[in-house]
Amino acid sequence: MTAILGDAAGSGSGLGESEVPVAAVRVVVVTGLSGAGKTTALHALEDLGYFCVDNLPTALLEPTVSVCQAGNVRRVALGVDVRVGSFLDGVVPALESFTRADRDLLVLFLDASDEAIIRRYSESRRPHPLAGGGREGMRADLGSVAVLDGIHLERERLAPLRARANVVIDSTRLSVHELRRQVIAHLGPGKAEQPRMMTRMVSFGFKYGVPVDADIVLDVRLLENPFFVPELRELSGADPEVRAFVLGNPESIAFMDKAADLLDFALPRYEREGKSYLTVAMGCTGGRHRSVAISTALAERLRASTALPILVFHRDVGRADIVSESTPERGGARGPGT
């Protein structure tokens, strides 16, 4: 369950989204109970392009952000929790120094039930930072009770930060993957100044191998082949004559409709999962005719329907060799070709 704390929590910088300067640095302070998922949240932010620093003493928070800002780093995530010990008391006052027109501050607090945290520590066999070993008055011989005492003390010490939070995520019933999705939902691509997922539409020839970075591969060798039209053989799918031949086929139109339906559904969900880029590979035999025409037309269609940035790259269209007619082609078109 996720709760957005609105006016009561404050906006961090005191600016609305539309009022934050374009060059503002987004600073996310990730805090919360030990065992509630702070590490998972920081990893998710790191994958989103944030410069992440964990467990800094309070006095180093402002210098760290200033150094990042001077180095043109526009997204910074700082992990703060009870491991900083006595420095924790000065965290909230330190955050007030972040209130500047060129910074956009957000405090993300990770919470969970006592039972969930005790279970997680039991499964991981790691000691709670405030339980056992004589620290903070905890008794080393109390076992799980010592963990519970540590959780209660931690809640007390983190109360000022929780009150300052802009976003609170309760991870009690969330898996690691679900928690990651929650973080991305609040701070991922498409949110505020975050960049959108970049999609690359790559045409290629199967005879030269499938692109190694392909996330989705579509095979267009089932479509009628311009290779067997003499006046089209030496042209490419970028030429109007070949494009008209390929896209004028009713089967090509049906293929385009089905592929567009698939990608219209898939691309926003890949972005929601936090992918920064996605490669869709479109292959025919030589990567010269059908794959070039279809990938170009499909990219034009998806730009309009998804509003995502889509680049087109024709990997093999410049290959000099033309496939021999004696070469068998898998896919059931009319022979080899491209």
C-alpha cells in the first residue's frame, strides 16, 4: 500500500512541479525502517540514472549535493537511516538547507509492520542495527525480542523524518519486484523531469545474425519478397517503390496491425518496469527490403500512438552482397532474397 503525503508533509522545495526550474537538481532522500526495503529502493533509483550515496553522516549531505550539482549531476539519491548513529538527530535541520530554487527535494520513507521486519531479519539472519550487542540499551540475549525492541526504538528515532516525508511506501505485503515497481511509479521515466524510455527499431538480416541486444524480435520473412521483382532487387526498403510494394500487400497491413497492437501494449509497460531503452529487431533474410520498409512504417505509427521517442536503425541495408536465388529461405515467402 502506498500513501502520498500532500500538504501536511510539504513539497520539499516548496515549489510545484511546474514551478521547478528546468535545471533544478532532483534530490531524493531514501529513509525508513531497517528491513523495509531501502536498499531495493536505492538500486531502483540507481537504475533510473540517479547518483546514489548511502549512509552518509549528516554533515556531508549538503557538500555531497553541492559537488554533484557542480558536476552537472541532475539526479541524486541519498540513503539516510539509523546506521548514522548520533548524526541522525541533525538530519531534518540539514534537509532545510536543501530548500533552494535550483533543487527539488523529495523524502521517500519505507515502512513495514513489525511482524514483517522480524520475519525478514529471521530469514536473512542479519542483526538489526539497534538490537543486541549492548547497543542503545538492547540486551544481546533476547533473540527476536531484542529485534522488536530495536524496531520500536528505530521508529521513535525516525519519527521526524517520517513526518517530513513526501512519499511513504508500506512494503509489508510487497515482494522485492513489487516494491521496485512502486518506486518507479513515483520517480521513474515520465515523472517530472525524468527521461522517457528510448525505443530502437532495428532492421536486420537473419543471414548476418540476430542483433545481440534485441529485446523483441519480429520475423517478416513470411511477407512477399521484393527481391523477385527485377526492378526492385537493387533498391532498398527506404526507396518509395519498394516501400509501396511491401506496404501495399494486404498481408503486410495485417502484420503491421498485429505488431502495432503488441507494441502499443508492451512499450508503456516496459517503461513502467523502469527500462531506459528497448530494442525491437525486425528481420528478413538480408535486411535490405522487407525489414527496412516495415520497421520504418511501424516506428512512424508507434510514435503517434505511444508518444515515446523511437529511433530507427537499418543495420544491414548497406551490405553489398545480394542473396542468391538458390539459397533456401525459412518463413514461406517466395524464396531467398531479402
